[in-house]
Amino acid sequence: MIPLRIKAEAHAAQPFVVRLRSFEGIADIETRANAGAFDVSLESAGAEAAEYVGEGGSVRILGIDPSEVDGDVLLVNPQRGTADRLIRSTSSHNTFLVTERCDQLCVMCSQPPKKHHVDLFGHFEQAAMLAPEGATIGISGGEPTLFKVELFGFLRTVMRTREDLRFHILTNAQHFEENDRANLLELDRKRIVWGIPLYSADPAIHDEIVGKDGAFGKLRSGLAFLGRAGAQIELRTVLMQPNAPGLARLAKYLTTTVPFIQTWAIMQLENIGYARQNWNRLFYDSFSGFEAVGQAIDIARSRGIDVQLFNFPLCTVPGSYRHLAPSTISDWKRAYMDACENCSLRGDCGGFFEWHPQEHGYAGLGGV
Ligand code: SF4
């Protein structure tokens, strides 16, 4: 697994953001001269640590080769002796976890919420400004819109300065109000996709899955608000035993109630957090039971809704639907099983989450 947190040492009292420059030829004066205020350049590298120096001071990175972190944007926490790789320059899977607080308690939550919140929006803003040209940055939580004032402020500032950046924001869409319209309309809506979970057309099943009474009704209002504002929406449905039988009904619901969405993503379950605890009653073998998925896809696509299958091992998807299943598992947490070794589909297949059990649960795997 690619490490997102590395060891770091710095003489500073507070956390700070830097971009690493692991230049070839560390004495390159011209390149140094072009470095910005947040850049630190490689000064020396040994077997255990690499020293970087910049305008604002120095930082020592331990346990990782400088070539692997060139261009990365780090949030260095000197007190803890760590640095979070907020942006990995070679990855298209960079996400800012803006809060761990949430107002839902989903049965399969991969990142169980915490009560406390540390406001790092200022650091995220600096990091986004240093992102590579044309990057898409994910915003996740917890529930980011619990801090929508800060979130809108962050988006406004960054998007004004960095017109090349795009954002994908995961939200339960239950905290928008009419007076947020001006904030939303101020942003370039073409550069933001709102990823919004909806698990069932049956309010009781949806509310049960997210652990919050009335969530379905609020979500419906939020979707209508975003639709009226012309926002781009990617609806997300994690496939599980409780909602798989109702997937076709959900497809019909989407085509009549929210036909303005851009994409419907049906997602396989990630074996982590609460999903791991509840695995046996949640995991749905989409190889054995693909009919429920296929039927839902056919309904949605026949009525003009784009459907994608996220996190599905390619060999568990019938050939005629495989073009809908891109490789979606982030590079830093992607792994393959023994059965994948000689697989002809491996180049296009996203495989498994690193933590998926060896007893993978699919009746059919490999053999292609
Ligand atoms: S055998 Fe492995 S690599 Fe091949 S399609 Fe299945 S999961 Fe993907």
C-alpha cells in the first residue's frame, strides 16, 4: 500500500504546508530561484532521511525515497513527527478529509465519524493552490457540509485563483438551504461534481442504512435544490443485501424523480470500518446475483441515465456490462488476489481494496 502519512521532522511549533522538490542535481540554482514560498528543495539524501530546505525553513523526511515524493504537497505536523501527503503529484486520487464529524451513522461507513473537529481549511487552501495543473481534488469527511461556510469559502478562493482545478465533493446533501443558492451560483458549477449517496427508493430502507430518521426526505430536498442550481450530481448507491432487491425500483425512481443527475454509480462494498463488522449481513455477491444489478442498469440507461459500476472486480461482471466498470479503487489502496496473476483483464481491472478478505465472497473470480 502507498503510504499517505510519512515520518517527518521540522523545527516549528505549528503544522505547515510545503511542496517537496526532489530535483535532480540538488545544487540547481536556477530551479531553486523559481521555487515558491511553500517549496522546499532537496538538500541531501541518505539511507534513512532526506533533508529539504526552503524559504520558510527546513524539513526532514524519513523512510521514503525522495523520488517517490517529488512534487508532493505535505501537511507537516512537527509535534507528532508526521506529514500527511495531501497531494501526491503523480496520483489522480487526492482527497482532503475536511472533517471527521458526521450527522449519519451508516451501517457500512468506511470512516466511522468522530465528535471532534479540527479546522484545517486554511491548510487545505494552501495545498490546493500548489496542486498540479488540471488536478481534480476530492473533498470528503465525515460530512463536509456541516462546515459549509468554510467549505464555500475554500472553494471560492481556490477556484478563483486556480481556474484549472476541479473538485469532487462527497456529501449527504441534507444541509443546503435556499440562502446557499448565492454561494453555489458564485462557483463555476462545471468544475464541481457532488457525489451523493442514495441507497433505496424506500425511505425506511434508506434511513435504516444511514442510521438517521428523516434522512431520505432531507436528501430529496437537497437534490432538488442542487438540481435547480444546475449543480453536477453523481448519485452513489453502495450495493448491499438490504438494498439489492430494490435496485430496479431505485432505478425507476431516479429516472422519474432526479433525471437531471449526471451519473448513477453503483458501488461494491469496502471491507473496512463498520462494513467489516457487519460484513456477513451486508456483502452482496454481485457475481451470483448480477441480475438485480443488470436489470437496474438497463432501466436507468434506457431512460438516459449514465450508470457506472465502481469497485467491481471485472471478472464478476458479465461481458456486456464490463465497459461500465472502470478501475475506480484509488491506487494507494488497490490490491489483487492470487487468482488475478495471469488474468487477461488485469490491465483494466481495479482489483480489490487492500483490506478485502482473501475469502473474497464472490462465487466466481478469475478464469479470464
Ligand atoms: S481475476 Fe483479478 S484482475 Fe482479473 S478481472 Fe478478476 S479481479 Fe480483476
